[in-house]
Amino acid sequence: MSIQIKAVLCGDIQENAYLAWAEGREDCVLIDPGDDLGRLKQALGGRKLAAILLTHGHFDHILSAGPLSVETGAPVYVSAEDVELLDDPVKNGLVGLMGVGEMPGPSIAPTLFGEALSVAGLDLQVLPTPGHSKGSVCLYLPGKGVLFSGDTLFRAGFGRMDLYGGDHRQMLASLKGLFALPPETRVYPGHGGSTTIGEERSHYRL
Ligand SMILES: [Zn+2]
């Protein structure tokens, strides 16, 4: 069964949300619903939202998670280490980057990721990749050769490490781990266009 992926560009920081579903199924997952509830709902169409998956807790990847979860009943998965960011506009960057001091409601009731997750016909591995935030994860579909890399790995770059919980050494270790994945793995990052592990690995001497 092949996977379908639809990128939805959201908000002032142009973050990528991704809808993903197994071909032939009516349900889907939504990864990193950013700051454009209207566009995300339009992209969903009539598809049933089975789960919302957060690669990390920064505001630009979570702002539509609360309202969509309340409206659809879909659980919101996040790593334990980034739960503290969800309701905290200082820690999640909303104050520092946008000058906004209050999170818009409703707040997110988080469900914690395990090491793997099977949902909407997709078998995901949850790879801990700290460095951009303490609890950053990448979502890997080994059978499909697909990686959702959040703000850890971008096309021609990687995530900043100067925000709350950022760590240079952890980022290096996380990138090394990702570069051990098959080179043909297609990478869907939290900002910018898609790439492959092989293409990105060629830029580094790790
Ligand atoms: Zn981020």
C-alpha cells in the first residue's frame, strides 16, 4: 500500500504541515498543524483525522493542534520532553519570535509517543532527535522510505539550537543517526522543500 502525502503551508513562518494516509483508506494523520486552521481544514476535506503528530513543541508547529483535536476527537501525540512547551509561550517561542504572550486556546491534551505508532494504516517509528528542542522527534516510515524531520533536518540545513532546550552536541548526534538511514529515504521537513537523506548527508563530514 503506498503512502499519500500532502504538504500544507501554514502561517507567518511558512511552516509545513503534512497530511499523510495509506492509499485506499479514509483516515489520515496530520503532522505539525501550524498557524492556519482554515487551510488545514480545507486540506482535510472529508477525511477522518485519526491522530495529530507533533515533531516538537514549538508554537509554529502546534497552533492548530488544540482546536483540531477538540473538533475531531483526534489525539495529539508529542514526546514527553516537549510537553512543557505546549502551553508555555516563552518556552515554545511565541513570545520571542512573534511578541505574543498568550497561547490561543483551547490547550492541547497531549498523548505521549512510544517508540512506534500504528495509525491510519501507517507504521511509524518515532526517532528521538534532540538538539533543536529537548523532545524533538523524527517520524520514520521504514516500509515507505519516508521521514518527517520536523525542524531537525532541512534541505541544505538543520534546525537552530539557540532556543529553549536546544543543544549543539545533541543535534550533531541526532544528525549522525539520521544519516545512517537509507540514502534514498525521502525527507519532509518542517520548513522548506523535501529532500533525501543521501543528498543531505553529502553536505556533512560527520
Ligand atoms: Zn522548531
